[in-house]
Amino acid sequence: MSDARGYVTDIAYTDAYYPPIATPWAAYVAAINGFPPPAIDAGYAYCELGCGNGMTLAILAAANPQAHFTGIDVNPEHITNARALAAAGGLTNIEFLACDLGEALKRPPTQPALQASAQPLGPFDFVTMHGLYTWVAPEVRADVIRFLDYKVKPGGLVAVSYNALPGWAGMQPLREMMLAYSAGVAADSLEKARRGIAYLDFMGQNDAQYFVNNPDARRRLDTLKKDDLRYVVHEYFSEHWTPLYFSEVAQGMAVAGLSFAGSFPLIENYQDAIPAPFRDLLRSAPDRAAWEVHKDFVRNTAFRRDVYVRSGAEARRPVAECLRPLCFGMFIPPGQMNYAGTIHDFSYDIDSPLHRAIVARLARSPAGVTELAADPALAGEAGGASAADIAAALQWLILSEQVGCFARPIERDAVQAGAARMHPLSRVLLERALRAGRPVGQAVSSAHGAALHGNWVHLLLLHGACEAGMASAARWATEWIADKQIEVRLATPGGQQTATPATPAQLRALFDANHAVMTTPPTLMYDFALASGMVEGRFGG
């Protein structure tokens, strides 16, 4: 069922954390492309348009108590769910509004918010939207541009993800087939999606000529059959579904005074990551916008995650200078570092004294370019590396997805005072992941200013170490699952889940084995949790 604007409202969207709209990553993308980012270690205002059930926004609010967060969504069920999540996590620096953008635009910055503790609506340092811009009517996209024009501060960043051409064009016939078949079905959106996929499967299995002539359609159908039906509903069954070329989105953003700053994945910001035959073509492009147009045809891009900035090209500065306000930390225990590998078909080898010295420093705690340059080890082993050298090395470490952009350094004396503790929202998220059968959860990191992903076993042991001490972490984790009456199905050697829930004895054995790994080099997961800000304080014995 849809409302008058064509939005699906009878089925709530999936719960998910979306890292590209986290403030550290948006700031980092701007910085590596020469745009000074807004300060992320001080108070700032952040707004997510189409916030869904609020998981990403709640995580960011938990990790950045100095900032204020606003989520706007037209679906009242989404806002109810989001407010419940924020309340469960004890968050006070967040508000959620159930309205469309037309209504939001009527609320000026000077008007008090709907919640007594909330701030006025804008202006914002960050505005983000994931899964919104190409799923709404043209008049709503116009409202988005007006909102950005009125509500984004000078120097502010806008992160937008959208279905892109030319790559997403291949999904249009499949969507039309599903809509045509399900149009007469008297059922809710979930059932319509289920029947639509079954119809596509029938056509493909029986070699309908469209599938015979378009082999890629079979691959797309196979992926569609594995997708969460709630995703399928919101992705394909909204009335408005308009994939756009990069140039079309950039033109709209320009109306709001926004210039293209960069993209995710991070590798997309580097010309050498393009296949060799096309590099000269991209280097000859008159500007970055033309480069992006060429690149999308080279890669057949189907989905874009872009960052725009409220400033012109004249605001660009040297990358090392733009990176100075940011902080960097480890995403994995340092003993697990790989100094050679492949990123999206692009090979790298970063086994140098400089890279190793940076990793050794970040293993202790997150640090910025200035702190790294002052570190005696970098001055010695790395031969007195300059800020520009360190900035270049950091970019490679971050591209390897083993080091990341953090919001702030860890004040070790302050943060590690008192008993070990994790943010209450971390446990709420872990319980949700376990009940949903997801093997990976998120832990709020005050240093990262966002969340770090982790295996549910490791995360639950961290909670246990906080509550009962390291020696009793496995016992606490086993008892917690029993108290919560959560059914956990373990993974088999083949990667499938067991048919029956694990027994307490099986869980205890699993926790004991993982606890041993977490306290043994190269993992040292408990040390990593402290160094990365997932845990604050000191573990008991």
C-alpha cells in the first residue's frame, strides 16, 4: 500500500547500519579531494532525510554526544521504531520527525523543535540521504534541493546514495514485469513482492525470450531472489523509481550551491584504480565531473554514493592540510595486518617502514597527522616523514580497509578510568542482531564517532568482560543468552546454520575457545577494543 505521494507505507524498511553516511567517512572523502571538512570532534548538527528505522542515526548520536541529530521520514512506523531504538539506547541528542520535506521546509530554524530537548531544525553541517533521491517523485526531489539550499551551512557536506545509470537500467524491465503481474493482486506490498519474484522466476525457468536474449537478467533475478522482501518492496514497488546519471544529480545539487567532492567506495577517488586502457581518457577530462561521467560508463555503475560540499572549487586546499583535523585508528588488531592485497581488482603493496610505523602508533590509540608526524618512531624508522608523506601513506592504509578515519583521539587517562563499559546502544544492537540470526553486529565507538563491525561472539564476550571481568566473560555470555531466551544457531563447517539451537554447553565451549583466541597474539581483541574506543575503562580480572 502506498500513500498519495507514492511511498510504500504498509511495510517498514529493513534495519541496517550504513557506514558511508557516518560523519568521519563523509569528512574523509571531502578531505582526500581537497575540501576542508566540518569539524567532527566538536558540536555539529546532522540531519538524515528518509531515516527509516533510525539505526544509523542512533549509532551516530551514541558515538557523538557532543552533536545533535535529526531524522526525518514520511512513514510513521519508521519514526515510531526509531524513537523506540533511541530510547532503548538512552539517547538525548536526537530527534525524529514524522513528516515529508514539504512540511519540514515550513519549520524555520528559529522555531522550537517538537521535543523539549531538541534543537531548532537546521542549519546543518551534515545532511545525508540513503535510498531516497531516486525513489521519489520529481516534485519531492525538488523539495530535497530546496531543503539543501535552505538548511546546509557554508562548508557543510551532503551525502547522497542513489540508483545510477547506465548500470541500473537493466533492472527496469524486471521491475516492470513484477509491477504488471502484481497490479491486480489484492494483498499487502510484501505479498505482491513475493508473487512478483515468483513470476520472474517462472519466466526465467521457462526461457521467456527476454531472459534468453538478456543473460544478465538471470543473474539479476538470482540476486533478487536472495534479497530481503522488505528491501524488494521499498526498492521496486514504490510508484516512483528513477535511476539517474551522475550529471543529472550534480546539476540538481548545483542549484543548491553544492559542488561534487568525492565518492564511495574510496577507491573510486583515484584515477589509477580505473582499468589501464582508460586512464589517459580520465586524465584528459576537463574536470572531475567529466571524469565521473567517463568512469560510470567504464564501470557500468549501477549505484553511487556521493559527497557534495557547500563551497566551490576555489575552496580546495592541499590534502595533507585537509586531513589535519581528522583522526585515524585501527579497524582490526594490528597483528592481523596485511600489507599487500587487492582492493576492487586493484593490487597494492604497502610493506614499508613508514606504513609499519604508522600502524604501530595507531595500535596504541587513534591519532591525527600532526601527532603521527611528532611520533619518535616515525621520525626514526620512517626517516623523518613529512606530513604529506604521512597523509599519502594513511590513504593507502585506509584503502586497505584495515585503518579508518576516526572522530577523535582517545584521552587514555580519562577514557580508561573506572570499570570497563560499552555504550548501552551496543548491547541493544547486539541483541537485535542475535534475534535476527545475523552473524555480525555493531559496537558504538566513541573514538570512531560511528560503529565498528564485529563477530557477535567477540562482541558478546566484550560485554561479558565489562560486566563480569575478563576471566568470567564466557560464563556471563552463556548466561546472558539463556536469560534473554535467544535461540542461537551455530554455523556448520559448510557455512550453513544448524537446524536446532545451540545448547548452553555448546555455547560455553564456543565462548571459551574464542576467549582464548581474543587474549592471544595476533588477535588481542580485548586490547583492540580499548584502543579503538569500543570499550572505555579498564577490564577487571
